[in-house]
Amino acid sequence: MQPKAKKIIFIAVLLAGCIITSLISTNDKAKTLPVSSLLQSAQGAVASKAAQQKTVRVQVSGAVLEPGIYDVPASCRVEEAIAAAGGLTENADSERVNLVRKVRDGMQIRVPVQKAARTSRTQRKNAQATAGYSASSTKKVGSTRAGTEKNNSAVQRVRINSASARELQQLPGIGPALAQRIVETRNSGRFTSAEDLLRVPGIGKAKLAKLRNYVEVD
């Protein structure tokens, strides 16, 4: 065989070997890639499941049906935490809460009440406070009145038929001039009852009512 023919045969064998090696390598890669992809997918699924199972603790208060502390998934949002607390009440002001915000551990979610509801509640409290004050004042006035009546019964009465003008001035609302008129009136006719004081100029029914418990007809 001539050297030239040998050289051609060698080159052909070498090319065939390269082609075969390339085909084998490509086949190995084709077999390896799906296994790697499956492994990555499995790892991603495990990580996703672990993230779903992780929980955080939040406090939900305000206008919700069941305020309290709840453990919720770390991936949930404020609206889901509120749902865990029983949901919103009728007077909740949801417009002032970011319901799509993601929760975080230690977060406090407070749902405010509507302004109209707060005003109504304040008015009720004020009304209750006013009613309590009125009851207390009535009780105090009643107690004072009872004490006054008790004191009146212990006051030494003035004898309007024999008391001097100076002694008559001890009566409530009786000054020197009115005391002198009482003396002048009784001189023209003795008093037979407390109502006879109405004969005295300047003494009306209102003043007589104040004097009744302090005078005595002798």
C-alpha cells in the first residue's frame, strides 16, 4: 500500500472517531439535562412548601369580631389576618386599612371604627356622664333640703306678737323697716296665725313661706 493511501485511511479513521465521540457526548448531555432540571424543580417545590408552612405572630385589634393574637402564614396579607380574627364589624372603617399589605412577625393590625360610630359612642358616654351627674346632684339637693328642714325644726322661733323690732330682725328677710311695720300692724290687731303676716305691707306669700318655720303665734 502506498504511503499516500495509508495517510488517507488514517485521516478517515480519525474523522470517524471524532464524529463518534461527538455523538456520544451529545447523547450524555441529553440524558443529563432532564435530571438536573428535575432536581432544581424539586428543590424549588420544597422551598415553596417550607415558605408556606412558616408562620408569623400578629395582633389584630379594633373593629374586628374576635380581637386577639394569631399565628398566620408568613406569606399572607392583612386581609387574611383580619379574616382569622373573625372579620370586620359593621362599624369598621376598612378604607383606613391597607388590606393588601403583607404581614410581618410582631405586627399589630388595628382596624379603626367609622367616624360616625365614634361620634355616637362619645355622645352616649357624655349622656351617661350627664345622667350620672344629674342623679348625684338630685341626691345632694335632696340631702341638703332634708338637712335644712331638720335645722329649721331646731331653730328657736320668734313670737311675732311679743318680740321687739330688734328680735324680729332675726327672721330671714326681715330688716329694720319691715320689723317696724310688723310691730305697727300687730298694734292694730294681734296676729292669730302666721298667715296674718300677710297684713304687713311688704310681706307676700313668697316671703311668708320663708318665715313660716321661724315664727310662732303667742
